[in-house]
Amino acid sequence: MNNPLLGLFYHWLGGLASASFYIPYRGVKKWSWETYWLVGGFFSWIIAPLTLATLLVPNLWASIGAAPGRALFWAYFFGAMWGIGGLTFGLTMRYLGIALGMAVALGFCAAFGTLVPPIFGGEFSKILSTGSGQTILLGVLACLAGIGVSGMAGMSKERELSPEQKAATVEEFNFGKGMLVATFSGVMSSCFAYGLAAGKPLAELSKTALLHAGGSDLWQNLPVLVVVLWGGFTSNFIWCVILNIKNRSSHEYLNLRPSAVAEVSAAEGVMLSEVVVQAGASQDPIVSTHDRGMQSASSHGAPVQSSAPTGPAPLLRNYLFSAAAGVTWYLQFFFYSMGQTKMGKFEFSSWTLHMASIIIFSTLWGIVLHEWKGTSKRTHLLIGFGLVILIGSTVIVGYGNYLGAQVSGH
């Protein structure tokens, strides 16, 4: 049964999970970025999706086997493309910080992921012809306006802060470079929405199986997530293994060389700096003090050796925190899939709701982590105004879906 208001609530839960997943990574010690990212990703993209889909959807593998091969291929393919966008997402936060970086990258992701599927599906003209559809598009435009205001806040920040102040919160703040990376990351990351749309035949088969077994169609999209995330895992796995080999960090998974002196290349320094910004702010990094020392030295381009005692990494602790981060990340799409089933005939708008919710909560995290400390009252007003617009955009989109549900009910 359609219930857009409940769907909106589910999307907010998903946004909160997405904006918060990196926090458990703070507990990981003496692991390189590629090591804990792959461990966490294994829980995000393999274990959690398969476990929940198996528990909640009857005959999961039968539904996947019965789905058209074309649908499975494109769901997997777009998942892999989304994975590439996600790999550049860390660079976005590296140059712009969490609040602005997520706002810009996810803004492009919201626009492309929301509008392209109905355009290619030939449904856009139908959306424009109804009052509810027009209301939803107004909400999408409001979301983009909120992103624009967030961008103005970022430019204001760049003008007001000295290089030392910028480095104190986001070490490598660079608005121009960050905007270029954010655009690429946002467009590629929107491929997740294409993957979900491509997997619609699988969702229909799962819905039939659920209803036949007397279950709820709330879980119909979980099998689609399994396939899309296989694609995402593939691209992330390949990249992390390349880094494990290049940076000689593969021993970290089992502490095979716990006392080895670390040799860090310039490329590894780049990846370690991505870790810092994924924590949210450089004054409270995920990596240890030892790792940050290696990062700083290696950023000048020459391999270095650290004389600091390394010792064995706390394996159980690291695996538990990485697993917690991975499962939290997956919960964003678990709740997304639930919200999507409640949005009625305009379920394409779910992508806007999801992205706007992530931006809202990530902006709040950016405030908590003092990324905007030292900026003027004008910049703070822009941040607040952008938040208000983004929150309003989710309400407008939700209301548009509510109108559509009312019309369908009659």
C-alpha cells in the first residue's frame, strides 16, 4: 500500500545511515585505507545484502535465476559504474570537506539519478502532465537550489579563511579542483539509480514471490540491491587489491608482518589523505598518529620509512569496526528500498529524497565537526538557508507523491 509520508521517513533513515557510516572507521588502527575499505565493503556489498535478502525474500535465488539476463547485466554494469564514482568521492571530501563536498557531489547525483531514468523510460511527459508530477519536479528544483546555496557557502568560506584556517579543518581545501572532481563523482554515482531501474523486472518477480508467500512487498527491491552491489563490489575490489599490491599492505589483513618498517609511496600518501577527510575533519582522523606522520612525509613524492614503533594491528577490533561501518553503509539502501515501495507511481523521486537526506545529515555532521569554524555570519546564514531549502525539498517531493497516491486511490 502506498504511503509517501512513511516513505519519506524511511528515506530520512537511509540518509542518516549514509551520512554516519564512516564513524565506526575511527576505531580502526594501523590499517591502510585500502585494507579497511575492502573489509568494510565486503560487509556493505556482499554479506549484508545477501543476508537480509535471503532472510526476507522467499526463493531469492529462484527469482534472480528467473530474471531476464539483460536486466541482470545492466543492473550489475551500472553498479560497477557507480563503484567508480564512489572511489572518487573521497577526493571530493578531500578538497571540499564533508559538508560542501557531499552537497555538491550528491547534488549532481540527485539531479542525474532522478531525472535520467524517467526520461529514458519515456515517462517524463506523463510526469509533466499531472499536478502531482509537477509538484515533485518543483521539489527536485528546490533540491538543486539548496545545493547551489551550499556552493555559495563554500565559495564564501574560501574567501574568508586563511590557508592555515582551511588546513585546520580540511587540509587540502581547493574549491576549483574539488568542484571538478565532485561533478565527475556525482554523475558516475548516479548510475546506482540506473541500476535499480534496470533491475525492475527482478523486483517484480520478488514482489510476486513475497505476496504469494503472504509476505510484504516492502522487501521487493532487496534482490535488486544484491545484483547492483555485486557490480559496486567488483570495481572497489579491483582498486583496493591494486593498492594492496602497490603499497605492500596486503599483510595487514592477517598481521603477517606486524613489526615491519612501513615503506610509503607518494600514491599511498594520497590515499591516506582520503582517509582523513572521510573521517569528516583532519583534526580527528581515522588513521593513527603514526599513519598521519607517514602521510605527511610521503606527500612530498619520495618513499619514506617510519622509525615509529608499529606493533601488530588489533585485528578483532579492526574487523568489528569495519563490519559495523559496512553494515551501517548498507542500511542506507535497505531503508531506501523500503521507502521506494511506498512512493507510488512517482517512485523515481525516491532518489532525490535519498540524496537530499544524505546532504542534510552530512551538513549537520560538518557543523558538529567544526568545518565552518572561523567563517562569517553571512556564511553561517548561507549554510542554514541551504539546509532549510534542502529539508523543504524533501517535504515538497513527499507531498507530490502524496497527491499522486490520492489520485491513484480514486
